[in-house]
Amino acid sequence: MELIEFLNHPPRTYSPIPFWFLNGDLDEAEIRRQLRDFDAHGVHGVVLHPRIGLSDGVAYLSGAFFRYIRAAVEEAAELDMQVVLYDEGMYPSGSASGQVVAGRPELASRGLALTDAIRPGDSLLCETPRGALVERFSGGTIRGIHFGEDDGEPFAPKSADILNPEAVRRFIELTHEAYWREFKPYFGGTIIGFFTDEPSILGRNAPRGMMPWTAGFDKIYAEAGGRLEDLLGLFTHEENDGTRLYRAFILQRESHVYYESLSDWCEAHGIALMGHPHQSDDIEVEKYFHVPGQDLVLRWIAPETGDTDRMDTVMAKCSADAARLMGRARNSNECYGACNRDGNPWFFTGGDMKWYTDYLAVRGVNLFSPHAFYYSLEGKRSGERPPDVGPGSNWWPRYRLWADYLTRLSWLMTDIDLRADVAVLCRNRDLRPELVAPLFTGQKGFQYLPESVWAECREEDGALLCRGRRYAAALGEKDLFPSVPHSADAVAPDCLCSPAQENLRAARFVKGGVECWLLVNAGEAEISARLTLPTDAPVGCYDLWRGRARRVDAARTADGRALDLRLARRESLLLFACGEAEWQALEEAVEPAALPAPRFGLAGEDAAALKKTYAATLTLDESFAGRAARLTLDAEEMAELSVNGVDCGASFWTPHRFDIPAGALRAGENALRLTVTGSLANRYGKEKVWYGLKE
């Protein structure tokens, strides 16, 4: 079956493309060595990200800088790896590490302020009962690439006014054109895109309450009928016609001056505009990205707080739905960055990483950019937005498991026809998490339709049509399409659960002519339910983590095919419809024998390596000899098991489930060895974190 063949061997172009922090004393040989190491672990692409900690002698965009970038690009080409260039040093994008403003102070970020005291350099716009509205420089900065250039430090680069066409032209000339001159032969081949990172109109560290502005914007606003005095509402949080006009014009200006300029440049040079906008619900500017994206960082969402009810929980659907609307094949997420537990740097578990990965995939993300792989962890570098989720992590020796999983998910969720019977009408920065939460918990597929496409929508026979898709219900903005049902009760779920399962996330889609259901357990307890799929066809399953396809015993019912679903904590599963012959060709699902609980004893501890080793002798009768078996354990954090010297793999979250291959066990005594590796918070963090086998 072609679906299974591709899942077993997905193309390398779907591998994760991590942020690679170029943050140390760079060496060409070391750059090449690290890239070879990435490739050997199943990582076949990188974002070349200049990062704080770079040697002071390497100026941004200098000859020395490009010498190291060239070593990376050339080695990537040799390895058939993909390279995404990063357009800033460090972020947010748009200032060329302060070079846009250097010698051109008028190009610095500007803002609108309400003040009682007009300062030198302010431009008075109007007086209001609460004070004067003035245009002034925001004083915004970006994070730089050398020590001393971070937030609040004296040499933090000044941010540029990305609403000013001249500033954006200068940014492109300094950055994009320089990369083009250096690496033109690689564009469209090894180099697949330019990453722009959360561009900010005001820059970082602008005064609280200041609003985005640019020189001459008062005239544009007034010519459109806006009254400057109405902008007081921006500061008093009182919406009026003037504030609504302001927001629309700021979005329009940012879209055309910044995003469209970068998009056009990338398209003209044979590569994709990649990256992500400033906020998780910035959906309207996604149309300018050839690979729409978002970023999941700083534990904005988390297993302990849930995945459905806040502004940031919509980010994955934001990029995936934008890509679908624009006909883009891929959408990305810069994921895992500083998603530490309890404010403890480096306390980021494998279980967390699996939860975040599944959160993204089931919503349609199909390009993962792990944040980050560090070139260097020396000195202060280990504390800069940790953790390293690649070569500096405790799971790097076993990273191939992660790379294969991310690659399978990326291929699986690309070029799909998503079943989405509900349209959610939304505005930019208002993706209605309160409306969509019941859709997630009720396993109902939906598609965001932002304001810019409403004019293309029409009603027909009680349904909503937009860009070739038909929706049986439309949530939000009830007055726009009155004949369309405004309740999700009008549509059936993608799968029926008995009893209901609020922590089951589902995506129903067609991939290569095959109807599929991707299921994810977003909760902390096992899901056990009778699941009914709306199909008459036989059903197979694919374990995306372990890379195994099996038959499913699914009984025909009046409502479809019914099966018993058990989905453990942190588990995901792909179900698919198939023909009878395809079903017969699948392996029979045989539950492995449950191994009796061994009595492990601590055999050794290497505190420096954060490893505890446990040993057990397990005496078995003839019934286990030569059979596959399963051992389930409760341990923190990464666990590795061998049985009679046979490697039985690694597990990254509890319950740890080890599948012991046939032939590893024998009648009589069996030697089991369990190694548990602890969190690197014990080395780099603020507090120690216990690890080991639980009693």
C-alpha cells in the first residue's frame, strides 16, 4: 500500500529543519562536522540562525560572517541538505542588526503616544482631553548577536521602521541582496527559503502603551476620513470608527510595505518566504508567506494548561488554515523554544516534546523547526533561551526516533484534503478560541476564513461556499450569511466516541486517495472508548512513532466501522480505510505478552552523565521463549532497556512501554538492564530535578 510505503520511508525533504544557533567561536571544520552529525541523525535541513554569543570579531554580514555561512551552505549541498537563510541578527527581523538605522536615524521605529509632556523631537498630532497625541521614536531595539547587545544592554541594535518603504528597501538591500551576491548558485536548490522572524513595528522594549505609527501616517489616516482625536480610544480601550480604521490601515501598511516586499523578493529569486508574524493569531499576513508559519515558545501553551482555550492555542490552526486557503503545500512552526517547566531552564521533558509535536501535527502543521540546536553551549550560551533540543540534549544518541516521527508526520499532513465541515469566520488577531474549543473537544473539523476572503463567500442551499469548499455551518459573524446554520450541531463529528472523549484530538482527511484519521491523546490519562468511523471500508492502523502498520478489528454498524480505541498518555495513532485485499495484506494485530514486573535494583549511577542504571533478573517459563513481549515501566525521564544484551530501544515519557522483540527472551533466567537519563536542568538549570525508576 503506497501510504504505508511512504510512511515507512518518507522523503528526506520532510525532515525537521531546526534553528541552528550559530552562537560561538565559529570554525569551518566544526560547522561541517556538526552538519554531518545532524544528517546522520535524520536531520536533513537547518535554519542558519546568527545568535547571541557569536565572536565579537565576526561582524554581521561581513566577509568573515559570510565565510562561515559559505562553509555551512557548501557542506549542506554536499550532504543534499536544505538550508533556510535567516534574515536578521538576531530578532525581531527588519533592521539588519541596526544597520538600517546606522547613519539614517530617521528610519528608526516610530510610535503613537499619549503624553502630558511633549518632548524635543515629538510631532504633535492633536490635543485630547486626556493629553496630547504625538508621533515619536519608539526607542525600540532588537536582540543582537554579540554579548552586550541583548535587551537592555548598551549596544542593543536599534529597530527600524518596517512601515516605512525606504527602511524596508534598505533592509532588503543590506540583507537579502548581500546573501544573493554571495550564494546565488545555491538559491532554489540547497537554499529553499528566507526566514523572517516576528517583525515588530515598535521594536522590543518600546514604552508600554505606545501604538504603532510611521512618518506621514497622520495624513494617510485623515485622507481616509479618520479623525485624529478618535485615536484616544486606542489608549482608553474604547473602540470607535477611528480606532477600527487605524487598525485596518496599520495592518494594510505592514502587509504591503514589509511582508509583500519580502515575499516578492523571495519569489523573484526562486525561494520561499518563511518564518512567522508577530502574534499567534496574525492570520491576514500569512498570505504573503510561501510557507506560512507560527512559533510555539515560552510555554505559552502546555500540557498542564491545555490546548484549546486561549489566544496562543490557535497558532497551529492559524498557519495550517492560512496555507490551505492560499494553496500552499507546507506550513511551519518554530517549536519547543524555552518551553521549560516551572521556570526552570532546561527542564523540558521528552513527554513535553511529544505533546507539543502532536498538538501541532493534528492541527495540520507539516514542517517542524525545532528551537534549537546550539553550535555552542559554552559559558552563558547554555542559558540563552534553552533548552537545546538537538545535539545538546540527553536524547541526542536516540534522536533518530524523533527525526523519523517528525518526518513521517510532515509527509502525512502534506497535500491532504481536510474534512472541515465548519467555517469559522474570524478577523486578524481574533481567531475566536472560545468558539473553536468545543470543535476540538468534540472532534469536529473546521477551517478559519479570515475577513479578507469573506467577499468571496456565498450562500447556496443552506451552506457556505468559499474557494471551492463547502461548509455546512459557519460560526461567528452571524449576520453575514443568515441562511447558513450558526451551530456546530449541524455537522457530524469526524469520529464518534462512546463515552465522549474531550481529550481526543482528531483530524479527518484524504491523503493520496486514502481516507485517514489522525488521533492524538492530549490528556494525562489513557483514552479508552468505542470509536466509530464513518466508513464502510475495512480499517488499518499505523503507529507513527514505531513505524508499524496493522489490521484493525472494526465491526460494521449502521453508523460505520466500530472499534475499541485505547490511546495511552502521549500516544498518537493513524487509522485509515482500505480495500479488503489491502487489509488482508496487513499484519494481524497481536497483543504482545505482558512481561511480569521485574524487581530492578540500582546497579550504578554516573552523576556527571546524569545516568542511573538498574539491573534485574527475570525467570520465565517456556511460554515466553521466542515470543514478543511488552514491558511497561514508570520512570523519569529517558529510559533505555536491554534484555539479554538485546537493545529494546528508548522511551521518552511515562508510561514507558518497551516492545521486546521475539527471540530476546528465553526460558529460565533473563538479564534486564535499564538506564534512566535525567534532565539537563540538573546541569544547567536553577533547580535539581529527580530522575530514575519509580517504586
